[in-house]
Amino acid sequence: MPRLVPVSDAAIAEAAALLRAGKLVAFPTETVYGLGGNALDGKAVAAIYAAKGRPNFNPLIIHVADVAALDELIEWTDDAKLLAAHFWPGPLTLVLPRKKTAPVSLLASAGLDTLAVRVPSHPVARALLRAVALPIAAPSANASGKLSPTSAAHVAESLGDNVDLILAGGKSQVGVESTVVNVTGGTPSILRPGGITREQLSMILRRDVPVFDTAAQDEKALPSPGMLSSHYAPHLPVRLNVASPEKGEAFLAFGPDLSAQPRDGYRNLSRSGGLSEAAANLFALLRELDDPAFTAIAVAPIPDTGLGLAINDRLRRAAVR
Ligand code: TXA
Ligand code: MG
């Protein structure tokens, strides 16, 4: 079994030392747990792809403790500066032109001339990034194509011995990944909906920020290769927008549900109909219902506004076979 260590100053110092030595450390962020490796070290980055079983063309997000650390990695644009000032630290990833002199492993950005960067807000992630003082490449700490982890136990289940240390820091508060925004120049667009909403982005940039339409593109042209359709897959089939489940199905409800009898395989994302609460619960409840005792996971309709955009994006991917 992997080493699961409660957060302490000593644990953070040990995790930083492991990262400097080219090892992999899983750590909590406000969105989901990340599987970190030194972004400057090609071997460490290769070990991340291997641990996840991730196709090499899918680039990684580079995490740093503060904005200043990005100056040697990327070319700033005005839109990026505005979004960074408003939403960092926090659940936002900016895709920017990669500096020619950036020391980041080319494997981390999968050969693209852009780099995805993020300053997380979780206190443990921040303490670790400050202690290691290196840019850290960190995808979600799950096997490729599977549900993202929102607790240390999820990481242990999904990655087993493929991670050298897991910093156990409780449940991730946001529960869905960061919003990935293309701000390389021209019209900014959302490559992956996430913890910062389209409405929030549009307000700060004072114009609508469209969601990049993956359906209209062929896979090779995708600017964000992680948006492949089958992703976040539970083992069971997933059925969406279901008002009442069929016999044998597990049910993931949303909002007050007075008619539902207490039954096996019933979970509610948020009884009060709160989208933040629903996002925080999403991956953990999908895991709980992903049990061969059921034929499928039926999911109630979720409103497509605010954080609902990210929730529905993950659910649609979970439903692709
Ligand atoms: O919340 C998060 O973002 C979590 C935590 C750990 O920070 N990380 C995460 O990483 O979700 P990952 O690797 O599972 O997803 C990264 C996403 C993928 O969709 C990937 O294709 C996209 O970011 N991406 C990375 N680099 C890119 C680039 N240069 N251009 C476009 N998309 C990029
Ligand atoms: Mg992921």
C-alpha cells in the first residue's frame, strides 16, 4: 500500500524533499487531489504519465506557489493578468504561450508551444509549493480516464503503489477540477468548465467567454487534449436527466426529493439544490454508487448554470461508453 501521511510541517518537508529527488507526491488542492512531480525533471514527468497510464499527448498543468514564479515560464497577456489578479490563488488554469527559455520539461506540455499554469489556494498545496520552490506538474491523482479523487483514500485506491507519498489533507472543497481558459491572445475561451464559472470569467473580462465546442472539432485539433469524450468513467453505465430510476439502477438525485423512499443506491448531490455542494460531492458519490450490485447509475437533471456547467460536463463524459 502507498504511504498515506497526515499533514504536518514534517510531512510537508518530507514531501518537498521527495519531489526534489524526482519522486511523486499526491497532495490536496481545493479542486481535487493532484499527483505532483518536478516539472523541470523529464524523468519525474514521465513517471507521472506512467503512474496514471495517461496517453503522452495529454499535457499537464504546472502549479506554482505565487504568480512571480511564472515570469520565466510563460508570456503574459492582458487577459491573463486580469484573471490571475481576480481568481488566484484559486480553481483557475490559464493556458499561455510558453517562453522559449522555459526550463519546464517538454513532455509536461506534450510538445505544445503553450503551457497551462495555476496557483492553487489550498493551504497544504501552497505550503508544499513554497517548501519545494519548484514548478510542480500535477494532473488529478487518479488512473487516466477514471473518476477524479477528492480525498486521500480515493488516491490510494486509484494509484496504489504508483505514488511515493500521499499527503492526507481532508476532502477537496470545490470537488471539480479547475476551469481551463485559453488566454494565449485573441478571444479567450473555456477549454474545460470547472471551479470558476463562465459568468465569473465573463464579468471580469467584460465580455462573454465562450465554451470551446469540442463536438465540432476532430480530436487532433483539440486545443485541450484532456477533453476527450470518454473521461471520468465509473465502471457502470451512466444515464442522465432521469426523473425516476428504473428497477436495479442506483440513483444520484439533486435537490429536495420527497417521493424517494430510503433505498439502496440512493444518494443526493445536494438536498437544498446547492450547486457548490453538488460539485463538492460529485466524484465521491459517483464512486459510492459505482457498485456491480446495480445495473447503471441514473442521474437527476442538474441546472446548466454556474457550477452546473462543470458538473454536467463531467457527467456527460461519465456517460460516454
Ligand atoms: O483542478 C485541477 O486542475 C487539477 C488539480 C490537481 O490542480 N488538475 C487537473 O489536471 O485536473 P489534469 O491533468 O487532470 O487536467 C489538465 C487539463 C487537461 O484537460 C489538459 O488537456 C489541459 O488541462 N491542458 C494542459 N496543458 C494544456 C495546454 N498547454 N493547452 C491546452 N490544454 C492543456
Ligand atoms: Mg484529470
